[in-house]
Amino acid sequence: MNMSSLFRNMPPGMPMPSSFSSPEEVSKKARKLAKQLFEDRETLQQIMERHEETIRKRWSKKSNQQRKKILLAAWPSMSAQHRPDVEAWRRNDNSKTEAYMWPYINLEDLIKPKLLLIFLNARARHQPHEFVHSDLKLAAFGETSGATFPAFLNEYTMLFHGRNTPATYGELVSWDDDDDAFEYMYNGIGMHPGHGLQALEIQQRIWEFLVSCCKHLLQDMPSLTTGEVQSEPAPPTATEPNVTSLEAIAQEAPYRIPARLDFSRLKALASAERNSREDHLWALREDPSYFADVMNDFAEHRQEMLLDSRGSKHPTIAESGQPLFWNRVLGNVVVTSYFGFATFDEIVKQIGKLKHLAGKYKDEIRPEDDLPSEYMEAFQTLRFILDAAKTDLILQLKVGVYPSPPLRQFCYRQPQDPISSMIQAAYQPPRQNHAVKRLMPLLDILWNEQQLFLFGLHTVVDEIERLVQADPEVKALVSSWVAKPLSSLSVVAECLHQLHLYQPWARKIEDGMELKKDELLKVYKESFKGWLPILGIKFEDAQISHLADPRDGKFNHPLHRRRDKENVDALRKAERNLDDFWVAVDRHYKSRTSGTSQHDMVAHLLSSDRAIQRTPPWIEPIKNEKAVERQEYVYQPFSTIYHDRTKQITGSFDRVSISEKPTKPKTRGMGAPSDVPTPESPQPTEAGIDQQIFTVDKRTHKVFKALFHSPSNPDLPGEIPWSDFLHAMVSTGFSAEKLHGSAWNFTPRSPDVAVERSIQFHEPHPSNKIPFLWARRYGRRLARAYGWSGDMFRLE
């Protein structure tokens, strides 16, 4: 069959291969490229074995201009900016083949102090086959965007895996001669010949470039490949010890040895997100001021806040008292918070299952074989749940971005149809050159399925984060509310990316999901059994809006003020209002289902050693009597509706004694009642309390003194710089990883920290200082997660 004629007779617009070569032509070109590649690879290895330390010192001392000169001498047409393929696509310029084939060979990235050194170390110390799939993957945007097309040769496979000689690397094998050749192409052991030639061309040019860089850096040396071999130095890194970011990891990834699937990292990321969402649920039911802040944030990011194209307010906003509007806000807060927590709890469980199966089948897994069916199904189930979470988060952003206060002036909605609750919002870009024109095209990609497939979720969230961090004007356009789902989306994107690293099986896992779509949907529904009626319940006909609307000050909670009768009464009133609200919400759900509420669905997932903190009644101090330490909180069950008095802690208890492995019986956390008796709290004693003590510097001590500040102390601390909080957490044995958006993951790294779970905090935005009220919330979360208290931190 004449394949050239077949493609030319296809409908207009279909991709056309770059050439239709014969097996002999493909094999000849592959051998030539492989020969050049391995010659350069051998040269680079010899140079780096002898001169890597010298190269590092010389490159580090160069100015940016000197580095640029060396890079351009080694690659004269090198692109100027990061991701030149994306920039070429934006300009609709398909002529820049180099930008699409080698997007990470660019001046903006490689001019930085460490990235070229990382690149040289990885390519000199490892074989080409270890990079071949990732090198081709990094150039995939060119093909999916229609800018580059591989050659076409049918019924042949090009093999790379485990081949380390120029005679065998990229060997062409006929499907007629090898029964497994087609399967090798499908499962990642080999490649389609067109992609194989692309990969060889990409790799040959990379090694040639790196050898040239070394020669320019060492041009005064008479011989680069002879002499004594030196011991290998530690691999270079571009990030600070114990503090990194997803942006930095993504930036380094193209220059490092391709990562392998790391189940521990995967679980740490997902667990931190899951635990953060659990803390969010507790705070919603416990902290009146936090609940009010969340309600106001969600209200500000609803599309009803947009004026229509005629300049008119939405009917629910114009309505007196806005009861329908606040009922909708309430429903959005409850569903997002509860189902979001349930989703990430299930993601963590599925990762744990996958990690267990990896250990179970570790001796049976070989690149040339299919994965065991149970293991394959676990991968596909996790991917399906992650894809569903991705869809939910993108929808949240699509709804909330347009009305967000920084972007609202550039958006509008269509006049409201009186017989429909649907709202159609649109973006109207300003005429002048404005930062919004740099941000919105990337956000638009998120809610365009075709373009999202084209770019890939991981690429899009990386590009958004890079733009936000590099451009202060763009950063100012991202509200703190928008930053949070962006952070969650970055966790999902990183998890999906990590699963994609499981080569050579990842492609088969992903391709097989389409064939099992119905089966995976059935498994998904079973995982979230019972949620469908809950998610269908609305609040439009409920009489709850007056209990939820924070505008009348009912949730004002002066936690930052020194305790006196007036302030204690105000605290207790706000807490009582919040308790009354949640009682009404829980009953609303139960009355519209078969007795099951949103809280029933997650009650068994909540930490069992927690209880709601409530302010005890004011007791007037007796004059002339020695002051005693007064109880700051009493503790009560998470809900009177679901309270099991045989299991729940109903009184107060010693916060200091909470540990990662509590010695007290397990208890079950639920909602908060409006009022319960408050028995006296037992005074802490020395016996039986194994309290960890941290000896810290003055900067760290000041942070924890603010986080665990007692209202009985008349000296109120001020705001805490975010950099000081990072320093304090790292000083106490955590590593810090910046996610996209505003979230940071803190993971225990030191055996001195007697805990295992990670914790997530959101960086203040737009300010870089933590307000005192936020600091108290941070302290409360640390106390719950790790049993920390202020007296555990002593000055050096």
C-alpha cells in the first residue's frame, strides 16, 4: 500500500507525516545519529570524570553575560525565553522547529547558576536510554499542536530500552521478524520509527551541545579526556536545603535524570492536602471568625456579584436581605468543604493501596511484561479519581475567577433569564496592555478541554505559577480564594504527573482507561456511595440564610483581646451562634434524606482524638487572691446530633498530652452543640506527660510565642513575617515545599520530630505577613496535629 497516497487522500487538516522513508533509509539515519550520539556521550563522560569540579567553579564565577556568550557559542540559535514552544504557539509560528524540539534549551533557564551543571552531571553519568522517553515527551507539544510531525514507517518498531551501544541503540525491528515487536512499541519498550528518529535527533544534539559547553569552559586546557579520573562530587542542586517548591522541581526536571514514581512523596502530597481539608472542616464548625471569613470569600467569588452587560445587579443581589444568595453561598461552602475532604481522603487511601501492591508484586514486575491485573486496576482507579478531582477543581476556578475582586472589572455576565438559575459569565479584556492579558490565556486553557489536552495539566499549572511568581502585577490579580483551588489543582497535577513517570507501563495504563471507562465509573460511584443524594440537596427553600449570613456581626469572635467578662461573653455568643447554625444545617440534610447528613458521610474519617474548643464562662477573679492559671478552653463533641456519649470526649482535657499515639481510648469527632456542661479541667501534672522540648533560636522562639499566645497575656504580638514562619518550621525538623497557588507542605524530616504526618499552611496573600488571628489558627492546628504548646519551645 502506498502510505503517502493514503495520507494525501485524507480530509483536509489531518496531520501529515514529515516523510515516508523506507526501512533502509530509517535504519541508515538511525545508525548515523546513534554513532554521533555515543561518541559525544563518551567524550562528555571522560571530560566530567576529570574536570567536573573545575567546570562547576568556573561556571559559578561567570556573570550572566559571560554565561550567555558560552551558551550561544555552543548553540548559536538558542531560544531566549523559557518554554519557547509555548511562545511560538501563542504567536502561531510553526517555523521555529528548534523551539518545539528542544524547548528546555533556552537562555532564560540555562543562564541560571545551577541548571547547566545539573544537566552536565546527569547526561555524563547516565546512559542515553535512561532519557529517551522523557526527551521525546518534552518535545510532545510540537506534535500535539501541529507544529512538528514524525516520519512514517509502518510495521516496524525502534528499540531503545537497555541498549548501550551505537550498533543496537535505536535498532529497527520488523513486526514480521519479531512477534513481540508491536507489543514493544505499545508498552514503551520501543517506539514508532518516526518517534524514534525524533528522539535520536533530540539526544544527539543535546550531547553535542554539552560537549561544546565543556570545551568553551575549559578552552585553556591542552587535553580534556586524558589524565586521572577524579571521585564523583555530590550531585548539584538548585534549591535551598529543606526548602523547595513544585516550581523549582519542575524547572530542574528536564535537566535531571528522569524521576521514578515515588509512592512516599505521592502519599505525602495527597495526605497534606487531605489533612488541610480536615482542619478546614474543624475550623468551620469551631471558629466563628474563620467561618465568617470563608462565607464572605465564597460570596465575593460567586458570579451573581458580576454586573450584567447592561450594568444591572443580579436579582438575588438586588433582593432585600439577599436570602436566596446567602443560601446558595452556604450550599457551596458545605458541599465544597465536605465532598472535597471525602475526595482527598479517598485519594490517599488509593495511593496507600497502590503502594501496598507495589511491594506485593515487586518481584514479578518486568518492563517487557504486563502489570498484574490487580496492580493495573489500582493505577487506573487512582487516575480516574484524580481526573474527577481535577474536573471539580477546574470548575470551581471557572466559576470563581471571573467574579474575583481583582478580575471583576474585566468580566460581566449575560442578563439573567428569569426562568433559569444558570449564569453565563464572560471575560472582556481591556484595550491597554494589562497584566490580565498575560494571566487569562493560561486560565482559559484550564476550561478548554481540547487545549488542556494539548498542553497537559502539569504544564499549565507550572506556567501559571511561574507567571504569578515572576510578575507582581499578575500576582496581584490572583485573590487568596483563587490561590487555594490552584494549590489543590497543583497537588492533583503532580500526582497525575508522578503516575505518568511509571514507565514503560504508564502509557498502557492510560490507554486502557478509555476501554474500561464504564467499569471505572462504577468503581468510582461505589467509592462515594451515598454522596449522590447529599450532593443533590439545595438550600434555596431552607430558612437558614439568616443563621449563615455573617454581615450582622453574629460571628465576631474577639479572640485576640485579653480576657475579661465582656470579651468572654462575646466569644461565647459567637460560638453559640455558630453551633446553632450547624445544628440547623445537619438537620436540613437529615430531613431530606433517609436520615443521613453530609457530616454522617465523613464522621468516621475525622481524627478520633479531637474535640471542639469552646470558651468557658467568665469567673470573676477574687481580689487579693493569688492569680492562678485559668482554663482557656473547654472541649465538647463535634455534634450533639451524632454524639456517642460512650466514645466522645465531652469534657475538657489536657492539650499538652495529645500525642501522635494517644494513650487515651480512641474517640470519635463530630459537630458542636449549642451548649453543654463544662466540667472542671484537671490540672496538668508532671507524671505521665512525655512532652517534647525544642531548644530554638530567638527568631523561632518569637514565632511560636505568637502562635501559642495566651489571651491572659497583656502583651499582644504583632504580625509574623512568612519567612520567619518558614524558618521556624524548618528549625524544628520540617522540610518545606511550596505548591502552586498559596499552599506550602511541611513534612517531618528529622527523627527529633516525633511525628509522621505532613501539614499544609497557606501563605498570606497579597501581604507576606501572617496576621495575629491567622497565627492563632496556625497554632491551634499545630496543637491538634502534633500536640504542641507554647511551653515546648525554649530559647537556646
